[in-house]
Amino acid sequence: MKYIEEFRDPDLAQGLARAIRAEARADHAYRFMEFCGGHTHAIARYGVTDLLPANVRMIHGPGCPVCVLPVGKVDEAVALAGLDGMTLCTYADLLRVPGSGYDSLFKARARGADVRMVYSTQDALQIARDNPARQVVFFAIGFETTTPPTAVALTQARAEGLKNFTVHCNHVLTPAAMRAILDGGQDGVEIDGFVGPAHVSAVIGTKAYAPFSDDYGKPVVIAGFEPLDVMQAVLMLIRQVNAGKAVVENEYTRAVSFDGNLKAQALTDTVFRLRDSFAWRGLGDIPDSALSIHDDFADFDAERRFAIDTPTPRENKACACGDVLRGVKTPEDCKLFGSTCTPDNPMGACMVSSEGACAAHWTYGRFREGGRG
Amino acid sequence: MMGMDLQNGRVEMGHGAGGRAMARLIGQLFVEAFDNPILRREHDAAVFDLPPGRVVMSTDTFVISPLFFPGGDIGSLAVHGTVNDIAMAGAVPKYLTAGFVLEEGFPLADLARIVDSMARAARDAGVEIVTGDTKVVERGHGDGVYINTAGVGVVADGVDIAGDRARPGDRVLISGTLGDHGVAVMSKRENLGFGTDLVSDSAALNGLVADMLAACPGIRVLRDPTRGGLAATLNEIAQQSGVGIELMEDAIPVRGAVKSACELLGLDPLYVANEGKLIAICADQDAGRLLAVMRAHERGGDAHIIGSVLADQRRFVRMKTRLGGTRMVDWISGEQLPRIC
């Protein structure tokens, strides 16, 4: 695979590992949060942890789209899917996420609901075109990476005058979540710097992270999702910390610019508006942290079109997903991890997605006693 | 008896009702294609002798979509699958049964293609299809065609192959590239549709196994990594033998096209199904000889030694990554689902 294998080169990895060992000061502990689940996955899958010295610790962040979705939203998806004549389309990971009473879209499907796993919003649109007698709702989740494709689908649906296509919008914003983590106060986690998102940054640009370096004094290095990207970013963060600097740097120059994708940003601004507040799993209600559908597209907004009534969501009190998402706990700190909660029988969302911290540690890292993974 | 319209006809409920239509279907399609003396007697049960040795028996049911895929179809797959299950016990497969569940409305021309493909696969593998069954379900109650095959074979004295025989120090070998079947099939699913020249590796492995056993009768474990891929197969063996297994990522052969497709879809080739590959575990001192024999066979040209068996009470399968780290290779949980971003 050209242009990918190069970013997994063992010799370069060993070279970077040597540089990190040489430059990380023995008397200092470095705590870096990789915000994105994509990074969490890469670190676990390629065994990057083994190449870092013990005093450089990676803290897994909340950037896993299904992990941050609260139980109540899963309940809404299940309820929507259960409406007569409804076809609910969504991205695959969400199908297994447990809602209240461990119900899920997979279980709804087994009960007879028409739930489809799609790779793209275009698939959902096509299902709507092909099935005019059914209502097709796309249950939209994800950070800024998945937002523009949803916007495209909404503009197409409006242009075509589709009467049976709607979107249930749960798109969330990365900078708002980063701010919430840093504002965590006493209960928060100590972070010396961020490995910034890859694909998200291709959309929003490096400019979006200025507040974290300027206001919070935290170094940010935007990095690609390949293992060498992560290691290079870690080295860059160590250099910033050692030099007492806090700036936004871009390791992922092959995809990310200062401004990001202006066309996508403009389209997103047209189709969506900021929600006053959104409930995140683990991070609670965060103002201005998510998007809803603009009034101009009200006919395509599932929240306005379909009245659903879900009871108060019930979460397993012992599930530490919230603390894991904030980096306060490691997966192994959770009482349920590996006992009642495994990928086969997930109690919390972090055990569902391959980008979730618990699933990544269980699947790739649990042979290491003591949780460095 | 009137002939059937194998060009434009379709499966009707009558084809499973026990009357003339069913007799025609069996006579003109199945017996014609699978033709052999045991089948031609058209008893409800096949009667045959087996050569000396312990008898091995296996069954598998095939429910694949799409029915026709690059490099094979449900018919050839149904033969290869059961032949391989028998071969993985170190046995010589001899006879198969074939049970069909047909959906009303299924084109007879497609059924004929499938049956011909089964017959060809059986001939090539040196096995005979000696009895069978046909049922028809109403339109909408099936997915075109489901096929069950069961088979018997005979294992020679002195051959003892089982999943609980891996020992620390043993070596793990694979007969070729991983993931070809799964990715070839996925590429034809309507909701994915990506272009690739990949073909399924679906093939009978009994010839390869015969050569391997002739050169190295002490092989301890044979398995074909079908559903769940290499990862599931090795985890089964680690569980059954009470050992750990360590793989070397560098040594595992995966085609570029499979790597690219998996990258695109967020899948891991270690978990993707194969239908014409086997893994073998043997004592360290036998590994070189076994590898040479595998590579000399047409089904083992890309064979590699990919890892070792370790003492590990936790029975973990792990892998040294190309990058120089280590990770677990766990069981798959549920379906392998694509990542979002």
C-alpha cells in the first residue's frame, strides 16, 4: 500500500523511539491526551506504547463518536427505529451500543425493526429514494469529520424534494469537548499536551485549536492516524514541554491546513446551527458543543418530524465510561472491565467501538498487566 | 418425462413436493451432474464401503450473499468447506451429501450453474456426492439457495491431529495469503461495491494435506481459518491446548489489494474469512521440512512460518507488530464492523 506503509516503517519507528527516549527528561512525567479514538486505536493496534518510555504516558480522550453519545440518545434511536414504517440508518458501531436496560439497535433489529448499517449518508439517501413508502431516518453521529457528509445529504434531499428522508442530528464539536476536559477542575485530569485530531482537523483547520495553546497554555500537535504520525507528535510535544512552549503545531501537513476545508465549513454553517447545550456521556451538559438542523431544513429534521417519548435513561452506576472518557480513569480502573464488561457483552459504550479506550485496551493491550495500554 | 426449462424456468413449490416435478429436478439436474454409481441407485440412503482407518465426519451449511462471487460460488464453496473440515482432521475425504433449500422463484439456470460447479469441485477434490435432499420454501422465506453438505473420510493409523496438541516451542505455519475470500465477497455486496481484481481463494485442501502428512506425519494441529479468520482459529487452538501463541506480523502474507480494502473499510485481515488456506502447527524441528512441502504444492506457494507456541496460562494470542511493539490478537466480538472516522 503506497503512502500508508511508509507511515508504519519499523526503522523509522525505532529512530523516533530513540529520539523520544533521548529527549524525554528522566525527572519529568509527560501526560499527553490523544483526543481521537483513531489515535487510541492506532496506539493499541501497532503497540506504540511499547516504544515509549515509562514516563511518557498517553491518556485516551473522548474522541470516539459512539462513546460520547449518552444512553438517552441510544434510547431515542431505538424508539425511532420502532416506529411503524420506519427505516433507521446509521453508522455500524452505533448498532451495538447499549441503551437503557442494555437494549440496542441490534436487539431492536432482532425484534423486527428495520435498522440498516450504512457506510455513507449517500447509502441512506438511496434507501429513501428506493423505498418511497417508508420513512428513512439517518441517525447522524460523529465529530466534524462526519458532519459535512450529513450536510450534503440534507441539501440533496431538499433539492430532490424527498418527502421520506430525515436526519436525527447528534453531531458534536471537538473544541468544546477539549475545553470541558480542561475545565474539569479538581475532578479533572492533568494533561501536559494534546495529540490533536487528524480527520477532524482536515475539516476545521489548525486555527480551531488556538485557544488551547493561547488561553490554557497547552501544547497541541495535530497528527495523522498512522503510528509514525503519533510518535512524531509525541516527540514534538516533548520538545514543546521541555522548551516551556505552548503552540499549535501541525504534524499532519499532508492533509491539514491552517484554515481547514472552507467549503465544508460553509456548507455546515448553512445546514446546521449551534445547539444551546448537549448532554455528553462522561462530560455532562456542555453549552455550544453540538449541532442541530437549521430552520431552513426543518422538514428534514427527525427531531421535529417524529414525536418520540423515551423514559428517563438508566445507566449502570458501576460503569466508569464517563471517567474513562475524561481520562480520569484507565479502563482497568473500572470494576466491570473484563469481568462483566467485554466486547462480547458491552456494559458501556467505551467497550463497543474499536476506537473506545476500553475496547482498544481489551482487544490489543490487556496482556500488559497494570494497564499501560 | 417432460424436460425442465433450464434456461428460463424457475423453482416452483412443486419442485420440493415429492411428485413428478421433484423427480425431474433430481434426475435431470442433480443425478446428471453428480453422476456416480452410488448415487445412481437412487436409494434414500447411500450405501458404501470405507477403506480401513478411523472414520471422520463433518457437516457445514452455506448461506452466502452473493451466491456467485469472483473465484467461486455457493456450490464450489459447499464442497470445499466440508472437504476441508474433513482434511483438517488429517483424513482423506471420500463421500459427501448435499441438502438444498431452494427459494420459490429462483432461476433454474442459476441452480444449474451452482450444481455444475459443485460437481466440478467434487471431481477435482476426488470426492463423490452420494445422496442429497431438496426442499423448496415460499418466495421471501429464503435467500435463493442454502446448501448443507456433510461428508465422511478416513484417517490413517498413526495420524493424530487435534486442536489440543499444540505444545510450547512448536511453530505455526500458514499456507498462503490471508483475507482473499472475505474481501472478494465483500467487494460484490451491493452496499459496498468497490472495484478489485481479487478472487476468492475457495479451494479443496485435501491434496495439500496429503503431501504435508506424507512428509511430516507428526503434524499436531491443522485448521482452516474460515469465519473469524486467523485470529479466531488461533484463539481456539490456544484455548484447547492451554498455550499462548505469538505471531510475527512481518511474516504473515497479505496481498496488497486485501490490505488496501481492509484499510478502506476499517477491517483487519487477521479477522477476514479464508476458504482455501490452512494453518499447521508442528514441532520446531519439523517446521522447515513442512514449509518446503507446502511451498511445493500449488495451494501452498505463499506458505510462511508465522509464529510460535508459548507457555501462557492466560492462553493469549499476541503479535509482534512490524513497528516493534506487541499487541493482543483477540477473538472477534460479534461482526467485524467498520470504523466511523
